[in-house]
Amino acid sequence: MGATTANERIELLSEEIKDLFHPHAADDVKLIQKGLMLYRQGMVKQLQIWNAQITAMVQDVTPCHVKLNFARLSFSSCTCPHEGLCRHQLAVFFAAYSRVGSVADWVADWREPMKEKNDVASWGLQKAKDLIKANGTMKPDYRRWVESFEVSFDTILNSKKYSSPFIIAELFNIYERRIRASAPVEQEWRLLYEIVGIVVSFKKLAVLTEDSGFAEDVVRRAYLSVFHNLIEDADELVLKIGVQSLPFDFDEFILQLKDDVFELLTASSGLEQERIYLYRLLWTNLFKKKEWREQEIISINERLKSLEEWENPNPLMIAGIHISILQQKDELALELIHKMDDKVITPYLLHWIDLLSQTKAWKRVGPFIELFSAKLKGYLDFLRAYHSCASFTRSSLKAIAPYVSENGKVELYEKMMLATLPYSYTEYEYMLFERKQYDKWGDLQAFMGWNFYDLPRERVKVIEKEKPEVLLGMLHQSALNEINQKNRSSYKAAVRHLKKLRTLYKKIKRVDDWQYFLDTLMEKTKRLRAFHEECKRSKLIEE
């Protein structure tokens, strides 16, 4: 967590909360309003922003104590009975956010997707109806299909009647309904028609995005889900096509589709991962002929040679690596991966590890995992943002898990978790606890810098019963940290830690050690009168 400033952590938390609540959901709107009201009424007290969390007290009907966890929002808590994020936690968030930006602007930005949405629906739908009347359903003809998609897209989405990116998803839904209404009746042709529609639509929307100049974070919030939905639809369709008996002239359509798919690699400069994902999906599951893949490598190399200086070569290079893996030319693929920058190639390695694991090609997947492990640290350093690093680490551990399980490489799994701390904390903590490796579990908590009372109570109860000495170091550290704060409330917290320490020392029959520690501590802190008063008040020491 040390890699980010407090302001950056609050901004990241802000984005996560925006994604959790939807402005068109009545319950979400109501909760945001209640949290906003508590904040504006000045009910948030004792706000403190730490490395790992935000803490505060909210003066509602009854006072509520709130913790907002930066690393995992789901670990946040409130003493009120509400499940999940509550109005008190939102009030605390708004109070913290007010230190880095305008809360009014945050709320206005969150509500933005609702603007203009209803205005476009009626005229967009009317245009779609007119187009259906003009075209009717079409017989299989690849070029006519593409022309129809392009005309419909331009009519509905390339319009001057809107300026906000937040209505693009709504318009795209209208466009999709229009093209589906014109699909061939025969099931096998309909599946191909829809695949072609996805590729053309994806490409057109990517170009529109680039031409519009929308910021990347705006696209993510407004309609990135449209691209992801297209990829999911393509995934389902190629599976259905794989079990159908196909018409004789199907290959002729596939050949033309391949050309359109190739254009995904250079159609725009943005949405690189999405464009490559769709390309890779279709080449893995649809374009399976040996001669097609051989020709594709030639096309990629020719296009790389003709690239202008301003064009990005990465999508073409990653496509070449993918085709090489499909051709089982792993040495060539690994050589090409070695040459690429960690921050570019590392996320794609995950997909190839998944692909080879799915086919149980364990001998092949090993060298890819080894190379991935070598590049992972560089990629996490590039990502920097805590949430992004934690999310990618979880994906990484999930990707190598089948290989680890199949080949008994537990040490590889633990090595990767150690190398990716603090981002792998949740997974590593779970593994150590399940295996009853309590000493290592304690070391992990110390490494993370957790306060003793921040730890899950059910975990502490088990360890206190089975190996209580593990908790001693953490309680010592927590008590000393509180004492060093040098204020009355921290002294009270320190005394709580010390009383717990006393109990544990008695439990493991080390009373002499406890007494020696306490005597030494009292001597070192003899100038801290308030601390000694708290010790006497709690009967930790004699009057």
C-alpha cells in the first residue's frame, strides 16, 4: 500500500464505489442520498485516514463506528446492523473525498449516465424500424451483410444528435436489435451472420471511440461493457458453430471474415486488450485450418514491415505469438515474448497459460509459467495502483493453480505469493491458515503491519487456542505503536493490548517473561504520566 499516496487511495476508492452503485437503481440512489445527507449535516466525526483504511464515527440516531478498507472494500465495517455498504460508510467516504475533490462534482459525475439517455431512445428506435422495412431479412451474402451493418451503425450511432458517451450503450442496443431482426432464418447461417456482425460492430465502435476523443476512464464507465459483451457473445457463438453441421460454402464466408478480423489489429489505437482478445478468441476456436494459420503469419509479418512510425506494432506482434502457439511453435513464441516489454506482454501470458492448461499440455505450459514469473514483478511495478496490482495477482494465482495442482508444485505457488506481497495477502493468508502454518501466518500479519484488533476474530480465536505464542509479537508491536502516539485514546488502546498480552503469557506459562517485559516498559515510559495513569486505572499495575 506504500506505493500510493493517501489522495491516490481515496481516488481509487472513489472509482470502486462509483462502479458499485448504479444511478438508475432506486435503492442505490436512496443510499447515496442518505450518506450524502449525513455528510452534509456534519455527522462524520473523528475522521482519520491511515495507510490501510479510513476510520471515523458517524453521529446517527446511535453513534456508529466505521472502517473503510482501501485494499478490499468488502473488508470494511460499520457497527450498524446494515449488511454491505451502508449510509454511514458512504458518509465517511464523502468526508474523506472532500479532502481531495468536490463531493458535489463526484455526485454529478456519478449521475451523468442518466443524461440524454431517454431522449435518444425514441428517435433511434424509429430509425431502426425504418431500416428493417427497407432491407428486410437478407439471404446469405457476406458483402451485403457487412454493408447492412455499416449503414445501420452509421445511421444510429454516427449521429450528430448526441454528445455524451453515456448514451452510446443505449444506442448500440437499438442497433443490435435492428441487425438481429434482419438475420437469416436458417440456424447455421444465423450463427455466422451474428459472428460477422460482432466483428464489424466491434471495429466500427472502436473507430467511433477513437474519433470521438473520449478519455479512457470515461469510456470505461460509459460503455466499455459493450465491447466485453460482444466478446462474450462471440465466445458463445463459436462454441455453437463448432457443434453444427455447416453448409458447403461456409469456408468462403470464413475466408472473408478472416480478413475483417485481421483489421481488428490496426483499426484503432485504443482498446488494445479488447481487440486482441477478440482476435485471439476467433483464431483459437474458429479459424483452425493449418494453411489459414500459415498464411496469417505471412500477413502479420508483411503488415509489420509496412507499419508507419506512428502505428503501434504490439497488437500485430502479440497476434504473431498467438498463432505460433496455436501452431505448437513454442520456442519461437517464447523467443518473441522475451523480446517484448514486461508491461506490454505480461497480461497476455496469462491467456496462453490458461489456453495450454485447458488442453492439459503440462509440459508446454511450464516454460510459459517460468517466463511469466520472471516478468510479473516488472508488470506490477508498472501498474502501481494497489487495486490493479491485487486484481492482477489474483488472476495470476488462479491461472497457475491447475499446473501447480497437477504437478504438485506447491513451492512454486507459495514462491509467487511471496513475490507478489502485499497484493497476494488474501490468498496467502488463507493458504497459511488452512495448512495451520501459524508461525508463517503471524509473520505475514507483521509484514502487512496490521493492528492486532484489525485481525478477523474467528482466526485469532483458533490461533489463541492452538498456538497462542504466535500472537505475542503482534501484540507487543501494536501496544508500542499505540504508546508512541502519545495521546490519551492511544494509551487506552495500548492498555487493551497489554492486558491481552498478560492473558496469553499466563496461558503459555511464561509469567516471568511477562513481568520482565512489563517492568522494563514501565521504566522506559516513566515520563509518560497519562500512560501510567491508564495502566493503574485498568489495574495493569498496582497503585
